[in-house]
Amino acid sequence: MSTDAVHTPILSRTEQHVAAQLGDDATGHDIWHVLRVRDNALRIADAEGGDRFVIELAALLHDIADWKFHDGDDAVGPERAAAFLRDLDVAENTVAHVAQIIFEMPFRGAGVPNPISTLEGKIVQDADRLDAIGAIGIARTFAYGGAKGQPMHAPGAPPEQHDTFDAYRLGGRSTINHFHEKLLLLKDRMNTDEGRRLAEVRHGRMITFLEDFHEEWGKADFTHGR
Ligand code: ADP
Ligand code: NI
């Protein structure tokens, strides 16, 4: 049997499973996010190489059990992904690689290093980060903030650069702060040349948005009005 004949049904079963799991999420982590990450990842892989089966599986499964929705437990996602793939009889080295990528990927605070071991992981992380910035990133961030009941802007609570995962996990006092605590940092943390190139464009869109936002907010921000 050709590789495609083996891989295609596994990929479509995975996509169906993830769609069923994430279905009606309103925090910006819905199936459309996952499909955009998959497409971004395969686009970066066109330029950078890597094992496309591993890349596509990791992209599809990367958000099935995010730590933010499991009391900060970042082991649940990799474990669920691995269990799902083992049920489909995926080779153990592929299962382990996908689980490792999902564990290594998340942003854990501005001052927390997160090295990625493999090219496939670097590509999927870049793809996820691209979907966190630019026009889509802006929309997702406000969707997340709304779902969490967080104010869109809190001028009295300035952004912080978190040095530990716990500080990052428990911090975040407004959606505008999230741009400074994470989103604006991503451009300089991309792993691949192609990811960096795509990130530059999206970064510019966030800068324009933030300038417009603060211009319209104006003197209501007491730090401007003094
Ligand atoms: P990663 O996949 O790098 O771990 P996350 O899943 O933490 O990224 O975050 C994905 C997106 O969710 C962010 O890019 C942002 O849009 C939104 N988000 C996460 N935390 C916050 C927050 N505290 N305030 C606003 N949006 C947030
Ligand atoms: Ni994601």
C-alpha cells in the first residue's frame, strides 16, 4: 500500500475527531483555528521541508486539550493525542513525535524559554503563532477575552513580562495587555524563515490596529489625559 493510502484515512479520521471535540468553542480555539494552523503549517513545510504526516497530525491535534482549559495541566493534550493515534494503530515513533510537539509548542510566558526539538515542531509552532497574530489574531484575542469575561482594555493595569508559566497562567488583566505580553513578541520568536516572513506582515497589521485603538480611546485612558 502507498503511504498516501495509509495516511489519508488517518488524517481524515483525525480531522473528524478534532472537529467533534472542539465543535462549538468560542474562545478562538475552534476547528477553524485548527484547519488554518494545518494549512499554514503545510505552506511553511512547502518551503522548509519536514515530515508532512507528522506536521499535519500535530497541527490537527495541537489544541484538543489545551492547558488553559485543564487547570494549567500541560500534559493532558499530548496524552489525549497519543491515545487517539494509538487507537488508529499509528506507528509509535510518529505518536511519540506528535505528542512531543504538542507538549513543546505552547507559549508559557514572555520570560519562559520554550525550545522546540525538531523541524516539524518548529513548523507547527510557527503555524500556530501565525494564527495568533494579524487580523485573525486580533479577532481571536478579543473573542477569548470576551469568553473569559476579561475587560478589553484596563489602562490602570499595565502589561507585564511574565518570568514563570504560573505567573503567565494566572496573569493577563486585559485583552490589550495580551498584545504586549505575548502577541507582539511572536514575530521575533519565529523558528523558520518562511514563518518569519509571513509574521512580519501580520505584525504590521497589529501595530496599525493598536495605534488606531489608542487614538480612538483617547483621553478616556488616564495615562493619556494627565
Ligand atoms: P499557544 O498556542 O501559543 O499556547 P494560546 O493557546 O495560549 O497560544 O493562545 C491562543 C490565543 O488565545 C492567543 O493567541 C490569544 O488570541 C488568545 N488568548 C490566550 N490568552 C489570552 C488572554 N489572556 N487574553 C486574551 N486572549 C488570549
Ligand atoms: Ni492553537
